[in-house]
Amino acid sequence: MRAWCSGLLLIATLALSQTTQTPTVPRTILVLYDGTFGNETKFLPVHQIAEMPLNHLGLVVQYWDIRSGMPGPDQMKDVRGILTWFRADATADPIGLLRWCEAAIDSGKKFVVFGELGVIRDFKNRLTPLADINRFWAKLGLQSSDIWTGITYDWKVVSKDSSMVEFERTLPSVLPSFTSLKAIDPGVRSYLTVRRANDPDTDAVLVAIGKKGGYAAGNFIHYSTVETHSRLWYINPFEFFRATFATDDVPKPDTTTLVGRRIFYSQIDGDGWRNVTEVIPYRTDRKLSPYVIMKEVVEAFPDLPITVAPIVGDLDPAWHGTPESVQVARDLFAHRNVEPGSHTYAHPLEWGAFANLPKEPVRVSQGRQSPWLVGKLFDLGREPEPGAKARGTSRYTQPISYTDQPFDLNREIRGAAEFITRLLPAGKQVRILQWSGNALPFEAAIAASRKAGLRNINGGDTRMDPEYPSYGWVAPIGLQNGSQRQIYASGSNENTYTNLWTERFFGFQFLTQTLRNTNTPIRLKPIDIYFHMYSGEKLPSLLAVIENYKYARSQELAPIETSRFAAVADGFFSTRLVSLGPEIWRVENRDGLQTMRFDRSTLQTVDFGRSTGILGQRRFQGSLYIALDPAETSPIVALRAAKSLEDAEASSLPYLVDSHWEVSDLKQTGSGFTFDTWGFGQGDANWHVPAAGAYRIQIRKADGSVTQQETEAGTARILKLNLGPDGMTKLHVEVMR
């Protein structure tokens, strides 16, 4: 029975229990699932609604299909905890699974069970002895009676903790069905207990947390319906996972904030590149939609970086390119605030249709749909995810937009980037691939993008507004696909606001609601304005895009390119935290990530004397955001307890509070400090300095020219700098008393 045999399980159990602790802070949550009931992680409930809160707590989710056997000690080294949310009550080897889970708990791994444990029976319908099941539950301080209560009219809630339950939706007066569990360990805390009539002996624990993990009954985790956008949490996932996985002592690699401010980035997919605009006065000259976007957006917001990713099939003259479509691409890429990207060559729509093609491209007639494509239309034999119909998703009529040539993965990835590179001015290069179509690339496609030196992004479709009023619609940072990770866009594009570009063309203006809700009361996402070139086709859609940029410009931002954000997101998954002692860590392998966050840290502060590679710190929403210096590959973050907020902000060394531009290579000098800085828009920044008084600022540009200015730090010892609007090339700044 594959790796399920008892001998191998015994070896794994013994090895697991003997695994020694390392100084590395474990950040991985291992999610066990049974691929028998669906093997695409994209559609697992953990990924759809639970992974985002786990990411916010600094945790990386790793999915494990139990059909391949159970992970051994080598795969468990960085595992902090295990989460199950099985779709059925049966599995191939219930006893083997239970024994492995027990060994994992014994080795110190926190364990969380959502819904069914999945071990009631095997696939031959043989029941698992209750004693074996309760041997597992006892590890968590619980006991199952194996009683399923389907009729609940005489059951009532007798205790609930409002900090944990009824987070986004109140419980119904007639309770959902449940399996009865009891707490047998006094260390287990019940957050939701129900009782039949007035009989205390019937008490059932539905949400509970103990020292070794937690449990939430299936129908009391969240509420969802397929017909509407309802996806509402009963439990508070942030608080539940914080308590069960004990994350208060975990430094959180943060993808929302840079140099103390909320990240901004923006990307445009090339769809609609050859569409003639309807917008007056451009339609008189039959201008293309990207031309309108260039004039009304790119040139109107030169202070904001925008990544433009054409479909090469719209540019290549051997395909569907025209002199006009190529020229507007050249003109767009010539703008200083435009980052070039790729949106593939032939624009695959259903990536899964190409996952198992023969190595040699299939020969087809020029410009015709390949016969083999007919049987591979958008149909994976699965049910749509909840809310899919309402969000406007529909089946594609063919899995790729252009069939001029056979599908060729190398051409879609590397070939598209090479073609676009030929249109770029000196000094620019393609660093980002924006996934097309359903934005669900297969594993080899993601690997091909990495091999070609490209970051990747798209997918996720984050929304949080009156139509999608739940954290359950806020996507995680990315998606695990085999050995690869796809990076999600931080916001949804205009498709979900316009029913796939069929109505309500002004709808994208409601993006600002999501931007607000994912910043307050919890900052969960950067600002991402993501749309297609066909938004330049209609006046309502164009105005919606413009309003979104105006809103972004009104906020306190750290604007960066899309590829730069993708590097930040990649860094979230690669970061390794090495504990050097109490309240001190070394940060390794962080890629482009430059912010560490500590929650519940109002009176914690950076101990600058014990830290290295730290630019500064800032408090927001009760959290401490620490800006790391990109010039330091392995910074050391040390904290100390402060006696007061004034003490927490005090320092004998200067540090950065926040900046509109990126900052690097901070050095202390005898009379002040120096640093390098660059970015988009006005170069304003706030520095905390050791003493009030007058300061002289010397700014050296790349060409060697030098300018000076003077400013003062008041009694709060905040030095406000504004280095002007020209930060597209790196500046060297010297600050002196």
C-alpha cells in the first residue's frame, strides 16, 4: 500500500520523534489532503480561504497529498504545524494516517483539525475502531463520541467567546449539524460549546484550542454558498491560527510594506492591444486602446510605476502585429515610469490544456485551430469554485487565443520576452511574466519562467467590498504548484467588476473599496492597480482606471515596479529566520523582501546596538514594521522592551521612519549619516535623528553633480527630507549636523 506499510510508518515515527531542534524558526504549515477527492491545490478550501490568514501570520503553507505516502523527517524540519481539512470521512489507510499524525504531535508539531478527521472508514468501507480514533484525539486533549447530530432544534449555545466566534457572521438560531467532541484535558479551552436541552452531559465542544493544537467543527468554520458570493468566517482565522500555531514569537516577513509605507505597484495585461478606442477625441483618428492608456494614464501619472505587458501575437508582424501596434509599444516602453513585461506570445487561456503535450510541437495549419485543441476545451471535470458564476467566469471556447503556430512553451515564455526586448530603449529589460487567461499555469510553465530569469505574477482575484464582504475573498500571496510557486496579483482586475467585460464598464472604480478594506483594520495587501488594455476602449472604464490612480496618489505610498513586488513575494517564501537568542534573529535568503513585522509590539523596539542591516522602524496598527537594508545580505534584528512609547521611539542612532523612495546602504558618520535612495515621484522621507537642530543635506547624482539643502529637526527629532522629483537614478545623500 505504497509508503503506508507499517514498517515504514514505524521507521518514520521513530525518526520523527528523534528529530532535534534547530535554531531556525519553523514557518511551514503542512497541509495534508487526499488527492482522491481533487488534487488541484487551487481549489482546496485551505488555499481558498485559510492560507491568506496563515501568510499574514508569517507562515508558509506546504501542501502534501497523502496518496504519495507521508513525509519523512527531512520534509518536516521546517514544519511548525500541521493542518487538515479533509473533504470526506474516508481515506485509504486510516490507521496508518492516525499513527503518523500521533507521531507528529509527539515530535512537537502543532496540529489543527478543521472539519472531519477523514479516518472514519477506509475505501473498502471498513470502519475504524473508535479507540484508535480517540487515541489521536487524546493527543489534542479531546475525545470523540462518534455521534453525528443532524437534527439540532433542541441544541443551544451555552458558551462562546466573541473574540473567536461569530467573526463575520453570527451563528444561526438552528445550529448546523456536528460531531460531538468533549474536552478531556483541563488545558483545552473551548471557544464554542453547545448543549442539548439542559443536560450538561451532552455538552459538545465545537471550537477548541489546547497546548498541542486545535479543532473547529466543519459547519462552524465558515459559511458559503455556490449561488452567491457568500464566504463568511464564523471563527476568527487570524486569532485561531495565532493561538494554535503560537505565532506571537514569529517575526513576520511582510509583503505589504516597504521603507515604512504601503507598497504600490500596477500592471497592465496586453489584452485589447489592437482594439480601436471609442473614447472621444481619440476615436476620430482610430487610435488603439493602448495609445489612450499611454496618454491618459501613463503620461498623467509619471510619478507612479506601471508595468506594461503586451501579447506578442499582437506585435509580431508574422502573426497579427501591425506597424501601429508595434509603434505604440515602443512609445509606451520609452516612458520612464513604464516597466516592460510579457503577457506571453499566443495568449494561452486554459493553461492546463497544454500541461501534457508531446515534446515536439503539434503541426497545424497556419491560422487555424488545431484539431487536437477541440477535445481540450476549458473542461477539467470539476465543479466551479463558490461564487464563480456570479463573478462572471465562463468556459473558454478554445484554450488559446492565437493558433497561428503550434503551442510551444519555450516561445510563450522565453520567446515572448526576447521579442519584447527588441522594442525596448537602452537600459530596460523584461523581468516579469504576467500569466494569461485563467492564470493557472502548470508546474513546467512556472519553472520555464524561472529558468528564463523572469519573475511571475497574476491570478488570485482579491476583492473585499460589499459584493465580496469577507476576508475569505482575499487571496494568499501565491499558489504552490508542485515544486514551483506562482505569485498572485494583490488585487483583482476589471474583469470581475464588469462580468468579464460584458457590462457595468465603470465597475472597476470600486477597486478603492478593496484597497481600503485590505489596509484597515488589518494591513493585508499592497495597493495593486491591475487591468487590461481594453480599459482604454470605453470612456467609463478609462475614467474608472483614472480614479483608481488618483486614489493611490492620495495615499502614503512606496511605489515600486511589478517585478520588484514579485521579488518581495518570492522572498516571503524563501526567507529563513535563524534564532540567535532571546529576541534576536538573523534573516537569510530573503530575496527582494525588505520588511519584518512584529505584531502586538506597541512597547517593543529595535535594539540598534545589537542589530545590523536595519534602516529603521515604524509602528502601525499595534505592529512594529522594521525596514531592512538591501545592502546587507543577512541582517540581524534584535528587539528590546521599552518602558514607554517615547522610550520605544528613542535612539542614539538615526533611523528611517518612512520614505516614498527606496533606501539602501545606510552608514553612520561622525556628524551624521549617508544613504542611497531612488524611486518614483517626490522623494520625501522622515528620519528620526538623535538630536533636534539644523541639518545640512548634500545630494549627489549619478553624473557627479551635487546639490545642497538645509532643514531642521524639531523637538520630536523628526527630520523631514524632500529630495525632489528626480529619483529614477540612484542618489547618494549625506546628512550632517
